[in-house]
Amino acid sequence: MGNKPVYILGIESSCDDTSAAVLCNGKVLANIVAGQEVHRQYGGVVPELASRAHQAHIIPVVHEALALANITKNQLDAVAVTYGPGLSGPLLVGVSFAKGLSQSLQIPLIGVHHMQAHILSHFIDDANIVEGSLSHPQFPFLCLTVSGGHTQIVRVSSPFDFEILGETIDDAAGEAFDKGAKMLGLPYPGGPEVDKISQSGNPHAFHFPEPSVQGLDFSFSGLKTSLLYLIRDKVKENADFIDRNRADLAASFQKAIITVLIRKLQAAVQRTGIQQVALAGGVSANSALRYQLVMHAREHHWQVFIPKPAYSTDNAAMVAMAGYMRYKKGIFSSLYLSAQARLPIDEKETNPTKTDT
Ligand code: KG4
Ligand code: ZN
């Protein structure tokens, strides 16, 4: 490879964001994300509509990323693409596009695991804000991955070695935010709405019982049911209950989720003795979670790593970063790479790969 700069194109299409990014030696030159408004009216992602929107967006998004990075497609060294986990149709759009591009440009194709990419976003050059300064975690570190589909505590021993220490036994944290938001009459996706409205609410106004799940596993479905029952009972007494208490309900519900997340992280730190703790996934954009984690870390002398909001929610820069790490090791995917709706983070490659070392 010599000293020639390495340009990686990253592509992400696992859910409802179409994203393309260009990375040069680990630095982000462009990270374009096209969201999909079409799902709002349905209160959740409609997979078929998402696939169609990805098809419409993918070429313009890639063009925009290349233009912003000020390179041509012929300068690319590899194409990295999310191949799972996620929605099958949407994943297929990205994987098919990436295969076609890698074939036509005669450059390597690199399949990337979506949640590994969220975690590896911490290695993007300007990714982390740690009490005002920039830095990256050292291996091994713990990562709390919290997204719309996942809630896990992962021990990350290398860019290729992920071990799940605990995970949700029912809903993911992002799902809990989204379902809670729906009950409060907030639009989809609910997480950012709960975050926003909670800023003017009292987190102590309502009490939600803490889920009692052993070890490092999580459960959020009971919390969701508690909110449902509270609303149902109070609305019987006062039809305006939600309208009058929306901010307090949101803040209290949010606090209950965050309390569990931090308590389990604390248990994981105690169990492993690892005091470097990172956050990853869409819910890591939550302002209260970020604040509480920094406060907790200060008190307990942990080193915390929190990605910038742009790298917290779905983006292709993280995919390009994970791809760059594979590129440096010569770990490439073959044309048999296929979209995998379910793909455990700790599973060894399920797609045939070729290594050219
Ligand atoms: O990682 P992500 O963008 O997509 C998935 O891989 O699922 O995560 C999306 C999830 C959604 O549930 C969304 O409501 C939640 O992250 N989310 C938030 C915030 N921003 C996004 N949840 C709480 N507060 C936020 N600010
Ligand atoms: Zn994600």
C-alpha cells in the first residue's frame, strides 16, 4: 500500500437512512445521509417503502459524497457496505449497489456488520468528544450499543473480536423510546422527540419500577407496560392527562431507561475490571444519557467515549471506518456476499471472504 492515501467508499442502507461516505486514511472527507420522511405517516418504518426510497437515493447520495470528497470514483480503493443485521430489502439495495460498483471499478468489496460499524465509529479521526478533548478507546474496552434493534454490552478486544456480555431479552432501548413516544402522542421516530420534550420535564414526576433482570441482560417491555397502564388509568380520571403531563412523563420514562443502562454498565465494569466505556448506536445521541454517563464516569473514574451525534445515528462514515480496518488486514468479501437480516455481532464470518495477505 505504501504511503499512497487509501480512499474507502462506505455505504449504509440497513434501515431508513441511505448514506454514503468517503474516508481517506481514517479521516472523513464526506458523510452524506438521506433520511426517509415517508415512514412518518405510518408511525414506523415500512420495509417495502424503505427499499424503494433507498433505490431512489443511493446513486445521488454516492455522487454527492464523491463530489464533497473531491475525488472521482476511479480513485476509490475499496467499497465497504453494511450487509446485516437490518431489514432484508433495504440491505439488499446497498449490497447489490456495492457489488456492482466494486465489479465495475475492479476494487475490493468489504462486507461490514452494522453494529460492529457503530462501535468502530469511535476510531474515526474526529469521532469522540471526551470532556472536550478528542481521543479513541484502547483495546479492550466495553461498549454499550443502543439502537432501534439492539441493546448490548460488548467487550471489544480488537476491531475483529466482539463478545456480548449482556443484551436485551425483549425490546431494544431505542424501541422502548419509540414505543413510549407513540403512547405520548409524539411523532416517529420517537427517541429524539422524547429527548427534546424531556428537557422541559421533571424526571422525578412519575416513578417506573426498575426491571429485575439478572446479570448484564436488559428488559424494557415491563417499563413500556408500566407507562401504558399509568396512562390508561390516569386518562380515565382526566382526559387531558397526557397533554398536561407530556414533558414530565417523557422525562420520567427517559430517566427510567437511562438508569437501567448505566446500572448494567456499572455491573459490567465491576465484572470485567475494564474502565474504558464507549457508547454506540442511535440512542447514544440522547442528550440525557450522554450527560448522565459523563457524570457517572467522573464519579467512578471511568474513561468514557461518546461519538458525535452525526456518528451516533446511522451513517456510512462508520461503515467506511470498519471497512478501512478490514482493508488494512486484507480481509475482503467475495461476490457471494448476501444481505443478512439477522447477524450476531460475535459470529465469525458467515459470508465467504477472501484474504489477500
Ligand atoms: O442506530 P440507529 O440510528 O438505527 C438502528 O440501527 O436501529 O438507531 C435508531 C434508534 C431509534 O429507536 C431512535 O428513536 C433512537 O435510535 N434515537 C434516540 C435519539 N436519537 C435516535 N433515542 C433517544 N434519544 C435520541 N436523541
Ligand atoms: Zn444503527
